[in-house]
Amino acid sequence: MEISQLRALLFLKESASLTLAGKRLGQSTSATFCQIRQLEQEIGKKLYQQIGRKMRLTDVGEILIKNASRIVEMHDAAVSSVKEPGGLTRRFVRIGCGPHSSVAIVPHLLRALRAAHPNTDVRLITSDDEVLLHDLRIGILDVILLSLPAGDAESVEEPLWSYESVLAMPPGLSRSKKNVSLKNARTLPFIFYRRATVTDLPFQQFCHDFNLKPNVVIENNELDSIKKLVQLGMGISVLPEWSVVYEQRKRLLAVSRLKNRYLHNYGVAYRRSGYRPQALDDLLTVCRKWREWWPLAGYVHDPI
């Protein structure tokens, strides 16, 4: 039984597809199939079955998967430990984040990390918050960046900064309706930035606080896509202020501050564990110095 085989089984469990599991592992579908097949031959039992277009684990596969995640995590911790001082020279950290953060935040973070620790290699995975939190729990990721709180009891959450939400509108709308506000936003098409784990409840609270029942015409979990839809006049949206700075400067979007400041925290989450790889500690240290490396630091505040 090899770690690569167990890791393939973990990804198959999550994706229900050999093709998608192979992509996440960075290998071909046939290679992933061979790993699962070799594992089945060693155990002497079938580990998955095809139901429609989905691959589902058998009862035996479900039993094995319970221990597989812990074995993989212990393996990764052991490998990391020998790559730290006194062992090999290179270190490795696995980071997860959302698509917009992977463009607007993480490149600056990684430049600062590599400048401070050039012997640290990085694997970056972008996905939605639920997948990222799950991958963190089972040891596929070391740390994730996201809006907080995520409400995951198995993780340590560390806020880095807080950001303000603003009303984003097509530039022409703000000129033609100078009094655009939350009050008349009820009648305007609204594009909802949906990231289920961390934005649904805060958004519901936002609507409650301001007695707002938005006319939601589009739900979208891609912030960059929402900004483009707003630019094209498809509706208005409530978005993080820092995320619309460049569009506002270029007059591609108009921004209206909310009467009462509406703040969220953004930060990192990592597993509760007695062991932390040195590469993770190095990354956390760099993260805490965000004022030094993030160009948009002037548009956020200390955590609330």
C-alpha cells in the first residue's frame, strides 16, 4: 500500500471521477486508475463502483478512506520534518484560496515568501470554500486564505485584516441617479456574490440590518465575473472595497459607501495540530506582515 495510492483514493472520493481525481493529482486518468487498481489487488476487494456517470466508493472503500486521510497527513508531516533544519534544504507548503484571491492577493504573498525563504516551494490550489476547508481537514492543504469566520472547529482561524463592503454600480448609474442608495436598491437588479461557507450568513445579516430585500437576478461565486456583469449594466452588487479599487480608478465601476460600515475579516486557517511544518510557520510570519507586501493594504483595516 503506497501513499500515492491512498491519495488517489482520497481524490476519487471527493471528485467522484477518475478524470478529475487525476487532474487534481497532476497525472493522467490511466495513471490514477492503475493506482486504485493496484490498491484493490492488494486488498482483494473492490473499492469503487460506477453509478451513472459518478464513481462511488464501496463499503470497503469507505472503511479504508477513514484511515487513509490520517495516513497521508502523517506521511506529509514526516516528509516535511526531514526537510527542515538538520534535514534537506528545501521546504514545501500547500496553500488554498478562492479564485479572486489567487489573482489579487496570493501572487504578492508568494513573492514576499520567496524573497524571505527562497528554499520554500509552493503548491497553490484554488477552489470554493467548502472544498478548501475539507481539503484542509484531511491534510491535502496546509493552510487556506479566506473570509472569516469559517466556523470550522477543526481549524485555527487567524484574521489578518478586515475589509469594508461597498455598493458597486455601473458608472452611468451613479451619474443618472445621484441618490442611488440601499433604499432604492430594492428595485434595481442585484447580483449576489455567493460563497456559501462564509458569505451567505453575513449577507443575510446585512439585509436584515438595512431592511433590504434585494431583487436578486443573478447569483455568482466568481468575484471577477460579478464585476464584469456590473460594468455591463446587468445589476448592482455589494463587494469588498479592496476588490473594486482598480475598476473605480479607471471609472469602470462606481462605488457608494454604505451608511453604516459593514466589515468582514479576512485571514488564514490551518489545522489544529501539535505539529506544524517550518514552511507553514514561515508562511504565517510573512502573512502577518501584509502591510509590507500587499499593494491594497491601504484599503483594509486591522482585524475587528
